[in-house]
Amino acid sequence: MIDWPLVSVIIFLPLIGALIILFIKEDELTSINIKWAALLATLGTFILSLILWLQFDYSNPSYQYEEKFRWFDDFNFFYHVGVDGISLFMILLSTFLTPLCILASWNNIKKRVKEYMLSFLFLETVMIGMFASIDILLFYIFFEAVLIPMYLIIGIWGGNRRIYASFKFFLYTLLGSVLMLIAIIVMYRNTSSMSIEFLQGNYFSYNTQLFLWLAFFASFAVKIPMWPFHTWLPDAHVEAPTAGSVILAGVLLKMGGYGFIRFSLGMLPEATEFFIPLIMTLSIVAIVYTSLVALAQTDIKKLIAYSSVAHMGIVTIGIFLVNQQGLEGAMMQMISHGLVSAALFLCVGVIYDRMHTREIEFYGGLVQRMPLYATVFMIFMLGSVGLPGTSGFIGEFLVIVGAFKFSSYVVIGAAFGIILSAVYMLYLYKRIIFGTITNNKLADILDINTREKIILIPLAISVILLGIFPNLFLDPMRLSLELIITNYEIANAK
Amino acid sequence: MLNNIYNIFFIPEIFLACSSFVCLLFGLFLKKNAFRQTSNLAVFVLLLTILLVYYDSESNFANYKSLFSHSSFINFFKILALLGSIASIIISKDYFLGIKLKNFEIPILFLFSTLGMMLMIASNNLMSMYLAIELQSLSLYVAAAIKRDSITSAESGVKYFILGALSSGILLYGFSLIYGFTGSMNFDDISFYLSKYDNLNLGLIFGLVFVMVGLAFKVSAVPFHMWTPDVYEGAPNSITGFFAIVPKIAAVALIYRFCLVPFENFYLEWSQIILFLSIASMFLGAIAAIAQSNIKRLLAYSSIGHIGYILIALVAANDDGIKAASIYMFSYMIMNVAIFAILLSLKVKNEYLINISDLKGLSKSNPIVSLSISIIMLSMAGIPPFIGFFGKFYVFVAAIEQELYVLSVLGVLASVISAFYYLRIIKIMYFDESKSEGIINFQISFQSKIILSLSLFLIICFIFYPSLLINISASLTI
């Protein structure tokens, strides 16, 4: 094993990069040195996080690479970080997507490049820190600190209605997360511990659990987001710059799902049992309703944003089935959605950079001029639909298999959503890519360049890899998920 | 003990009183640069006083047992008030010179007011408490009106004076009722007398309510906050800075001691009042600040909101509450010092900054300053990882320890509302495009720069080594 603090290095390497960027003098015209520094820092983080995966012990369900230091003298509050099967891929997703984001913003961010890169590096630190925390207060600090860089990214580099979107994003998510703070303090008061590992032993009375569950639900349901708390998401996605949308869809939404697995399932099993019907209803409504809404969109980004809500509905169904297939499916769906929706936003960014519009009507017949683009777009589109062989299939399939054990109504709802997702994605693809070029402005549009290939091809490979070798990802997380399910069943059998 | 007559000069309060007179004479006989020299001397005197407070063990005012008391809580708040005073004198020096307000009396007034605050914090007797409050307030009335040729300054001074006199009258009436029904003015004696009873009689309840009203006025808790925005707005910026930073510390310490020493057994009676004050302050502070366009009025409402949170910790009335109050007060002082250090150095078209919208474009012309303001604002809003978050966190820990769930939920909801106006300042600096760049000047003296960097350092780096402050505040006894 590794005897140096690998997890802390991964968490703080981007921050160190940010500090270095803070003190180097920006190249006046191109800011090229800032960009390279940011790219190197994020790539370094990604390579280190691969070590995390390679050295990961598949037979250990609990935390690995643990680091623990006492932080507050009067509190049992520790700097306690580590990785288990659930957080491993969330961390990998963050470290994988951030360098791609930096690359995606290489040319289209022209103002305040330094601040932009600082925000992204800070964001990466807090995202990784959040997934790696084993202490709830530490988790909370990172969870809320995410708002600061994201607020700036949407607000400074966003579109026309960026101010409205950034405020909505910040206040909406803050409202949810402050209630979680109260819940955390209540948990501490009852158990004198803030360790996530310790709290998974079910220490709360039934009534306490119900209130705690609602408080956690408030923050995660907004974050993931579930219908009817999703209204911040389309605004934030549409107004954010491409890389902002990528991180938002790729990682920040997963914070909600991750929180549900860790906190709701892990710590409050009896309350979870009580609230399962609520979650299932909301999820099915979310899947069907937002799919229909997506069908009616005229803005490509908004369409993908609504499709995210629908996909996250599948995730919440999978999580709250609380069986092996459901949870594995939810995790796979989160990873797959992280890659696919990130890639779709990047694809939208590609044509937006050229034409500066995201209206679907503007485009049409892109395959004539951009064959390579049409190919990668198709891979991601099919991944989003859930075609066998792509990552989306594994997640949706597992969730539906798990759902049969629970209720066939849920299966019908979920399957209906999947059909609708095929409808709106294929319809979108048809309108943008197929046909002949009717708009003269598109006559000179160029196919993807080398930089864009470097961004999109790794994503395409990983989407297919995930679809063909799902066990590569399922094996490390299996035992950790089993542990949560066992705890859950023991608590509810009492 | 007092076997040596010279020891008496080492009592911090007496030292400060004597030195203030020395400063006054010093300023009077100086021909040139009287203001600057007196300010420097005042800072020096206050530093010495901090040392005396820190090291005083035997020779302190508590020897006059009936009038003043002595405890770690009192010492902590005294040092906090002195530090705040030092910081605000240093950061306001250049501002006064800039607006050509060079009366050397200003630092002297600050000194006397600080003396009043030290006595307030330590007072253990209704009479000494009243006199201390008056000493503090009278100096502040004059300070608010110090810019004699400005109508707004005079107006704010008069407003402050009239409302302050009214509240003092109510306070005195409350004192007289308490004295009449308990037969004593000493906190300990009152507490001893009351310990024989299970309930307060009607007269004492009236007395308690009147005193609470008077004290709520001093901490500017809603609904006795009306003076705060007007006085903040009218007074010269540097005086506003002093108002925001220091008197609140003393008033909070006083309201804590008054509730927890003589009336500690009658929690139910006073906690209802404090509960209402707390909720009303948090929400009014958060909502009213949204509509403000003047940065000083905004900070006034923000300080009203902060008082609401500190009062939550008082409602909790446990050891955690005292700890939370001291941590919160420390963070409050640091954040206000930092923001005023910046405001007192920002000039828009050669005028000191007043309108929030003038901050437009600051992030282009002065990235470091706008980054600092953003950090302070996020910290005030209670967003981790800055110090303001930990202040709020400890307040909620104390409240939940006492099972005040509804109050805590209301508290966090108010903090979300207040986040809006803090974010608005960041929005104006970063998101709004400005056409006229470079009209904002930031000139800061070396001393203020040190104060500013130190407070920013504390705001950002508190998270890396929190135990120092937390251990101190955990050991405080009232």
C-alpha cells in the first residue's frame, strides 16, 4: 500500500496549482501560461487519482487510504478523509472531467482567464474533498464551498441571464444545505461523533430519523435535482459557460445521489423505508414530466438539462430500491450520466463556439460538413438513450431489473421515461445533424479540430468501455454497496 | 492587594482613565499634527491597557467588590473591545485626515468611550452599569456629531442622543423597579435575593422588561434598532466603523452578564424576550438590507442581523452559548474591521465610497481589493470555509444543545435570505459590466494595510488552526 497521504495530495494539488497561478504573471494577450499551469495541475491530479484506482483493494468494503487528524479540540471533528467503493468513481469522475473542462475553455474564455482557472481549480479541490470526506462536518464544509466557485463561474462567464441564474443556483442550493447543517449538529448532539463510518450504525430513534431525513432530503433533492426542486437547473445550465455546464451536470448533480446513498440510506434506514413511496412517486413524475418538457425545448442546452433531471430520476429510483441491482444501477447511471451529459454539453459547446447560438432551428444537416462531429455526437446521444453497448444501458438495465423486485408500476414509469428519452434525443439528433444544410451560415462550418478531438475521444472511449466492461467499475463498488444494504436490512428487520 | 498606592495605577481602567487625560493634555499643547500624534498615543495607551488586562490578576477593579466583577469572560470581552478600538483608530486615521477633520478630540473620545465599555463589561452593579453605559454613550453622541458643519452628521448625533437618552430613561426606570423590589443594586445580592423565590413578582417582571428594552437599544436589536441605520449613514464613515466594531462588543457582553448573573434562575422570563428580539433581528436585518443602496445602511442592517445570531446563543444560555457568543463576537469584530479598513480607503471620483453601485468594475481595476471584499462578504454570509461560518456553526450547536430546533431552523433560513444581499455586492463587483473604469482609487496607509491583512488572514486561515480561539472561548466563565 501507499504510505504517503495520497488522498490529501489529490485533494489539495489543484489548490496548490491555484496558488501558483495566483502568483504568476498573466501573459497579456493569450494567458497561455495560466492555461498550461491549470491544465498541468488538473492532469497531475487525474494521474494521481488513477493510482487510487489501481491500488484499490476490491475485497475491502470500508474506507481505504484513511487519513485522520484531530482538528477541533472541543469537538470530535476530524480532518478525516479516505476512499471507498462508492466515492472512488465520484473522485475519478471529478478528476477526469476537470482537465477536459480546462481544455474546453482554452479558446472561448477570453476575459479574466486567471480568475476562471482559479475558480476551476478551487472547484476541483472542494469536489474531491467532498467525496473523500469521512467526517460529516468536513463534508458539509466542502459541500457548501462548492457554491462559491460555481456562483462565480455562472455569474462572470455566463450568458445573458447569468445573474438571475447564478443567484437562483446559489440561494436554492444554500437553502437546502443549511438545513443539512442543523441535521448534522443534531446528529452530533445525539452521538458525539461526526464520523460517517460510525454514524452508519443506526443510532437514532424513529422520530429523530424522520426529521433528519427530511433535512438531508432538502439539500440532496435540490442538488440532484428531483422534481419539483429542479427549476434552478435549466437556468444554471443554459447560462453557464460550456465547462461550467459540464462540471454542473458531470459532478455537482452526483453530490445529491452520493449524499442519498451515504446519509439517507446509510444513516437513516428506518426513515428511508418510510419515505420510499414519496421518492418513487417524485422520481416517476420527474422522469415522465421532464422528458415531455425536454421534448418541447428549442434550446439544445435546455433540452439536455431537462434530460439530466429525467436521468437523475432513474438514479433516485435505483438508490431507493435498496437492493444490489438498484444501487449498482444507480451508481452506474451516475457515472454514465457524468460522462455522457458532460460530453453532450461539450458537443453543444463545439457548435456554439462556431455559430454562437444554441437554437435547434438554426442547425440542420451538420453531417454534410462535420462527419466526425456527427459520429461522436451519435455515440453520446446513444449513450444518453441507453443503447446496449454504451454506458447508459448498464445503469438503466440494472435499475429496471432491481425495480421488478419492488413494484411493476415503478418499472412501467421508468421504462416509459427511457422510451421518451429515446424520442427526444433522436428527434434532437435528427434536427441538428441529418438532412441537408438549409441555413447558409452553416455552409462554412468546420469539423472538430485537434483540441476538440482530444476532449471528445477519451469521453467516447470511456462511454463504450463502460458499456462493454461494466465489471471494471462494478467490482470495486460492490462490497461497499453491499455493506450499506446489509446495514439497511438489519436496521429494518428489527 | 492594595498595600502599595502605586498599584492602583496598574488597574487597567484607572490606567486608561488617567492616560486619556494625559492624551487630552498632550493634544491640547501640541501645535502641529495634533490629531496624528494623539491618535498614535491613544493606540499606544490602548495597547498598554491590553497588556494590563491580560496580566492583571490581583490588582483589578473587582476589589471594589460591589461595583465591578472579574472573570475570564469579562477579560476576554475587554480585550476584544480594546482590540477593536485600536483597529478602528488606526484604520480611520487617514480618513479623518482626508476629509480634513483633524480635531484631536476624536481619539480622546474613542478612549473615553472604550473606558466606558470596559466598565460596562465588568460592571456588577446596576449603578455602575448605568454610569458606564452613560460614559460610553456620551462619548459616542459627540463622536457621531463631530463633523459640525455637516447636516447629516449633526442630525445623526442628535437622533442618537435623543433616542439614547430615552432608552437610558427606560433603563433607569427598570433599575429603580429592580432595586425597589429586591433592595439591592449588586448583581450577586439580587441573585441571592431572587434565589428564594420561584417566580418573579409583577414589579420585577416590569423592571426586567424595561432593562431588556434599554439593553436591546444598546445592542440595536429589533424593534429597538431604528437609530442604527440613520446614525450609521449620517456619521462620518470612520465613526460608523467605530460604531459597528466596538460598542456592540460591550453591549453584548453586558446583556449576557445581566441575563446570566442576577437573573440566571429566571430563564423562562427573560428568554422569551430575547427569543423575540433574536428572531426579529435576524429577519429584519436580512430583509431590510436587501433594499439598501448605501453601503453604510447595508452594514447597519447586517450588524442588526448578526446581533440576532448572538442572541440565539444567549437564548441557549449554556456553556456552549457563552463559547458561541465569544467566537461569534470575535468573528464579527474581525469581519467588520476588515470591511471598514477597505471602505475607509476606497475613493470614487475623489469622494469616499457610499453607494454600493459605485463598486462596479472594481474587480477589473483592483482585483485584490474586490477579492478581499468578496471573501469578507461570503464570511459574513456564513459560507464555509471562512470564519463567519464557524461563528454561526457554534451558535447553532449551542441552540441545538438546548433543543431549540425551531429557532435554529429560523436562524438558518434568515441566513439564506441575508446571503442574497452579500452576494449582491459580489455581483456588482464582478458580474456588472462597467463602462467607466479606473474611477475608483484605493489608497491605504501602511498601518491600515497591516490591520487589513491581519484580519483577512484570520478570516481565511481560522479553519487551519481553530483550536487556539476555541480553547480560549471554551474556558470562559461568566
